[in-house]
Amino acid sequence: MNWYYLLAIPVYKLAVNAINLYQLNHLEKQYYRWLVNRTDFAPLAEKRQLLKKLMETANVDDAFISRTQPIGFGRIVSGHYNVFEQFPSNETDIVQITMYKMSEARGVFKSNCWETFNPIYWIQFFVFLPKRILGYLGVAPDWIITRLCQVIWGILLTAISLLKLIYPDFFQPLLSKLLYSIIQLL
């Protein structure tokens, strides 16, 4: 039985993170050019949602800044502003935070690309699969259901490993048939 279809998962992970890294680098270059040349604001403002999506994908939290500005007649206005909502901005403090957050996201995407080639990552991914799935579904990792599923998964993996050692001729065809039937369902 061919196992080459399992390579689709790492290839997908690598492709998605490489595309996100490329989009972020391209957006950062456009932003830098805009800061230097003061070109048209509109094309870069259209990329605000892309920036927010990339930051969310990289799990980079948005930053907030506090502002106080005089509005005249002895009055001032103060507020709490979202940095990504101000994109693109040429104000020094917002530019510094935006560039820092872009660098942070770039590091996340690069790290995710390199994880693709790390066998330890894939072993941990497989061993802690129930915890990841339940986390995706919104179940906290410290809840008893998460721990119970993780223990059951560990027992199941141990049992499968022992069965493969004890009955190699029986278990290998069974596993092949099971994987083949799963693929047929997809």
C-alpha cells in the first residue's frame, strides 16, 4: 500500500505558511514604500483586512495605544486606539508597533515552515492529537475530558504498538485494510 498521500499534510502546512510569509513580506514592503514615498493611501488601506487576517493566523495579538490630543478651546480628547485598525498610519508610535507585530508574525510563519521538517514536531502532533482536536473544538486543555481522551489515546497507541510487535502478520494487513477503507470514504 502506498503511503505517499500522507505527505499531503506536511506539504499543505508548508505551503500555507510559505504563502502567509510571502503575503506578509509583500505587505511590509508596500507599507515601507508608502512610508518613504507617501504614495496613494487607498491601495494600502485596502490591505488592512489582509494584515488583520495574517496577524490572527499567526496568533499575534493586536496592540492598543492611548492618545490624548487637544481639540481647541482648552479641551482635550483621549482615547484607546487599536493599532491594526489604524493601518496604514505614518505616526511614529503606530509605525513602530506595526513593524514589530509584522516581525513577530514573520517569525511565527518561518518557525511553522521549519516545523514541517522536524520529526519531533510530527511525533508530538500525533501523540497529542486528541488534545489538539479538543482545543480546536473549544475545550480547555486542563479539563478532565481532555485529559481522559488523552489517556485513552495513549492506551490505544500503546495497545496498537504491542499488537504490531506480537502479531506482525495479522496486524499489518488489518491496518492496511482499515486505512484503505478510510481513504475510500474520503
